[in-house]
Amino acid sequence: MQIFKPAYYSRFSCIADQCPDSCCKEWEVEIDPQTAALYRSLESPLGECLRAVMKEDPEWGTVMSIENGRCPMWRADGLCRIQAELGHDALCKTCREFPRLCHDYGTFQELGLELSCPEAARLILTADEKPFLSDKVPGGDIPDYDEDAMSVLLETRKAALEIIQNKAYSENQMLTLLLYYGYHAQTLLDGAEAPAFRAEALLAEAKELAIPGGEQDLVHFFATLEILTLEWKNRLTAPLSPAPWTAQLRNLTRYFVERYWLQAVSDFDLVGRVKFAVVSCILIRLLGGDLLSTAQLYSKELENSPENMETVLDAAYSHSALTDQKLLGMLQ
């Protein structure tokens, strides 16, 4: 089995008490059954404390309750009490692995980092444009998906990444072409023939189809989603102050494409995922401020919320703020 990972993956190391936005606050952590059993068996003051704050959730199973917006195991010095007293291996699976991602496709796996972690976001947005590193390890499973579809997705993702990395096009032109290419690749995924992808002609067409002035509608749509933090609410209600188009937006786009493109093998919805990538980059730029901080907060609010992700993917086809013409208008 092949394992692929970005070059920056192995450089990640938690910065613990130096983190500007700790993952130890603002959400309830799911505790895997094995770790929950360990915590329940501890005969110590820590064990008593853990048993007092663990609760059962009908959807997620055992979770760690939050107190005053933070994990009760998060000490005032910014470190974890469990890790300090029992070691790293005693952490639950979620805390041991976050922000590391693993997408298992049977015959190969892809590893990555979650943008919602500040240190991971720094690595993602400052990374060099290097291909995935690969290792071969024993194991693997027979794929339970359409292998022809996966072949199409791998080929089209490669082409999408070439669009992203092509410096002949500005960042807004790159996102315009990526939106068009999403439809091109969807046609191929559906088993039909697609016309030649002619970038210059499509950029000219985009100018004709673009409907300007959709920025506030887009922000309002995101304000209707579930909001985790007051900071995000304030960002969505503040006057817009768009950031300049920068090279970091290419890394951001690449992150979304690498993470989500192949997931279309599960339901054949590639266009929805491409629009999510484009919309995400547009909104993050529109909100202004430091791009890294804005992208990290966006990921925390969107990517770490299955409900919000589902809403955005559905809205890609139906919501008036996310029409192709309005997105093109924000990319001119």
C-alpha cells in the first residue's frame, strides 16, 4: 500500500502553551471506548475528575464536557493535565491525532493536516510547492469504490493542481479557472466526453457572465450557519475589508483541492466540493485581516462542523449567494 503525504506533514509539532488558539477549548472532544475505559478505571484524583466530566452523547458516545468554554483538563499554564500526569499515550484518539488527517482509499492512503490548527495552518500556507512524498508499506484493502472513477479523479486532480500552480494566471484568474475546471472534471467523472478546456476563452466568458456585488450576500449566508465562536460572529458582521490577492491563496486552494477532490468517489459530487474550495477562498479573502488567522478560524467553524459542511455542499447548487455568476463576479 502506498502512503502519500505533503512534505510539511512530518514537520508538524504541537506548540502547546504557545498556541494562539488551543484545540482544548470551545468544543466537546469525543473519547474513544478504549480510552474511556482507561479513564474510568483510574484510581487517583485525576480519575475522579475525569469521571466527573465525562458524559454520554446519543450521537457521539462518550465526550469530555467543556466548562466555561474549555476542556476541564486544560490547565492554566496551557498544558493538558492528562498528558502531564499520564503521558501522551493516555490521551484519547482525537487528542493524540489532531490535527493529523488520514484518508484511506484501500490501496493507498493520503495524510494531511487540518487547517483549523494554527501551527498546521502556518505550515500549509507557507509550504513550498512540492509533490506528495510517498512510502510503501505492507497492507491495504480491496477498494469498495468505483476504481475507474478514482482514476478519473486522480487525473483531474493532477490537472487542477497544475492550474493552481500556474503563475501565468493571477490568483483570482486561477480560482475562476478552477471553478470552470470543476464542471469539466465532473463531466469526465460522469463518463461523458468533455470539450477541450481552453483557459483564455473561459476567462473571457467569465467576464461576460459575472454578476458583481454578491459579497454581502455571501457573508450573510455564512452568518446563518452554526457559529462556534464570538470571534467568528464578529468577523461576519464587521465591515468588509478584503485582503489583497496573494500567493498564500494558492496554497490555501491547493489544501482544499488535495483534501476534498478524491472524496467525490463516494457520491460523484465533484462540483459541490470544487465550489466549496472556491467559495472558501473568496470568503477568507473578503474578511480581510491576517490570511493565516482568518483561514484557521474559518476551518475551525466550517471544516470541523459536519453540519456546516453539509449545508454548504448542498447550498452550492441551490443558494442564490453561491451561483456561479455571483462567484465569478467576486473573482473579477
